[in-house]
Amino acid sequence: MTYNILLLCGGDGSEHEVSLTSAKFIQKQLTNTPEFNVLLCVIHDKKFLVNGKSAAYFKGKELCTEDMTFKVDCAVPCIHGIPGETGDIQSFLEILDIPYIGCGSESSRNCFNKITTKLYLDALGIPNTPSLALLAANESYKEKALAFFDKYEDVYVKAASQGSSVGCYHVNDKNELWDKVLEAFKYSTEVILEKSINHRELEVAAYEFDGKLVITDPGEIIMPDNVFYTFEEKYSSTSATVTTVTPKGLTQDEINTIKDYARRAFEGLKLRDLSRIDFFLSKEDGILINEINTFPGATPISMFPKMLSHHGETMQEFLAQAVKRAIK
């Protein structure tokens, strides 16, 4: 039996191009499964574009253009940031009753908003970075922000609903703080301040395979001294950042704690199919969850496929299982 798979990518957010790169990799893995017929559809300027130009529309479970009709058996929303990890495309697919892989609309939205994520992590008893939520750019919140800076003297200002370090600023000069907060508000309706942590950055892949939730051993992002992990540093071909799936110097207790927190977060936030969960390991603050990515990058340098492969699975088989599970 042949299944029609709609691979959605792009989006009108800041991670559009990264999504296209991930989609190329995902498309190759999906087409390696003989019974999958894959159609790539790019979301751009609020349109669904097939073959880069043909505008498409949905008629129930069918994607239609002037030249074709494609009955969708399952969608793969390979969209980083808006409107994928925000839960919008998932809600749209749910209205159309189209099965899809990945986290649901509510869990996607909760994880994309850094403030909501922290509320859930606190409720689950999972340590995370000390923070302050700024819900408006007014004098009351300005006073709170300055008091937070006085307490920690070195902070990160982050747009609450953005990914890949967009709208994120490192501040260690109080005179710059509010200007950076106002800049972050250009990218999100809420802003969060976080204590700067002297840390190692560790990540695990969390995914469902053979009926079980798999939490991999952590990989590590190793950045040069005094370099902030910006959008450009993450994705540029000249990046000096190094990644490894075999970090040195971790104790078994640290590995076990990271995997326990990841499992509790995956289950508590009601994630599905896949996620990448990022951690800080700090001598001062211990092990903290930094963030949760509900559709992690799948570019040639991305950690999720590397960690999955290191654990012994293949992306092709993982995706095949996820698609067939969604269709059932």
C-alpha cells in the first residue's frame, strides 16, 4: 500500500531557511521508505507552494493546485519556529482531520513560549534557569527588570516566543538592559530575563521508537570562549562551534539525572514522537533544563539525528514508524 506524505516546511518566521535545509534531509529519509509518496510543500508569504511556485489550497484532506490533487494520508510539519513549533500548523491540520507526526498543537505552543515552559517545569519539579517574566514594556516591569539585574549582574534577555537565539541578548551592563528588553519585545509579546549560567551545554534526543520512549545519552555543544550561540553561530558554515555525541567528563549520576529530567519533561508536557531537550550543567547551579524543541533541526550539523544514530536507530526507520503510527 502506498501512503501520500505531505512534507510541510518553510514558514514565515526567522527560521524559514533552516526549515528548508532540514526538509531536504527529511525528504530523503522519507523517500527511502518504498511505500511513501512524498510531496514537498513550502509555506511562504502565507501561501502553500508546490514545486516552488504553484499555489495550493486544501479541500478537506486533499491538497489541490490547478494541475493536481494530492490526497494527504499524513503530514510531516518540518517547520522550525513559526508556524510549526507555535502549534498553529498542527491546529490547522487537526481542523482538516489530517494525521501528522510530532507534538500536538498545545504542547508545541507551551514549549515554544519560554515562560510557559518554565511554568510547567516548575510544576513538575524540574530545575531550570532563574528567570523573570516581563509581560509588558512599562515602568512597573522596568523596575522589576532592573532589580533582577541587580541580583544577578549578568543576564540574558530573550524574546519569549522565538527560536534559534532570535531576539536574544547577553547583558552585563545595567545601562544596556532596558534597551535590549525593548529590542526583544520587537520579536515577541512577552520577554524573559534569565540569570547567566556558567555552564556546559548538553542535549538529549527524546523520541518514540518500537513502542517505547527513548532518551539518548547527552551530546554536547562546545562553543569557543566568550562566544554567544547566536543564530549565525548555529548555522553558519564558518561556525567555530563543535558538537559531540560523546562528551567527556560526565559522571553516570549526571547522565542519569539529565535523562530522568528529560523523561519527566517529555511526559509532563505531553510531547509526542520527537523532541530535543537542552540542558545546562553548572558547578554552581547543577543540572538545569534550558529549553525544549518540539521539532528539532535536521540539518547536516544538527544534533537530533546525530544522537538518534549514535543510539542505534536510523532517521528513516524512526520517521517510517512515526508516520505509520499517526495514520493508524
